[in-house]
Amino acid sequence: MKSSLLEIVRPFPFFVAVIFATLIASFFLGPMFASAANTDAVLQVGTTIIANDVTVTVTESSVDSITVNDGNFTVQMSQGTALSITAATRNKFTVSPTERVEATTCTATESTLVLKGPGGDTPQTVTVTPSSETGAVGGGGGGGGG
């Protein structure tokens, strides 16, 4: 009977060492894998997106995800997210749904599009189609009366 008890006890330290090593490894490696599950797409300022043969530059981004297609790109936006892009060639943008558009501007040097995420808890997919058509530069204010 003693040999049977010894056979049971002998592998126990090895088993404990394996469990301990696994726990230590998961403690140090766990945060690395957990950070990969972050839901925000990281588009650093200066990142370029090419869609519909138009190059746009990201100037602000905190979107959930982005998918770039040939003719457009889609962004998944939830509450508190935003995307701001510029086109140095002053291209117009078509956005669907339009209620995500916070601002559009066109100057002599670039066009800008700013998108904001929805106010509610439901994320929304927004499609942005850059156009080959250029925007008109904003006009000046009216003259004063005399």
C-alpha cells in the first residue's frame, strides 16, 4: 500500500509546478492578449485612406472599426466616437447616414469632413464615399448698408 501512496504523492510537486507556471505566465501575458480585444480602431493622425481613387488623411479618429473598399469606406461608430478627415484635393464627400456629419468645410487648400458617433447605445455603420468632384470654396460675408 505504501508504494501506491508514494506513486500518488511523487507526481504532485510536478503538477503544482506546472499549475504555478501557468498562472504566472497568464498573469504576465494576459494583459497583452486582453489589449488585443480593444474595440477602438487606432487610426493615427496622418494615416491615409484611399477610396474611389481619392486620398484622404485622418486628422482625428476614435472609431470602433473601419473597412476600406474600392469606392468607399465604412466606419463603425458608437457613442463618443469621432472621425475627422481631410482631402488635399478638396474632394466632396457623400455620407450615409447624413446625421453622423458634424461638419464639412472646403477651403482653397483642402476639404474636411467631421463625423460624430450616435448619441444612443446602438452603434451605427457610416459609409463615406469620396467624390472626384471638388468642393466650392466658401464665400465671403455680405456687405454692410450705408
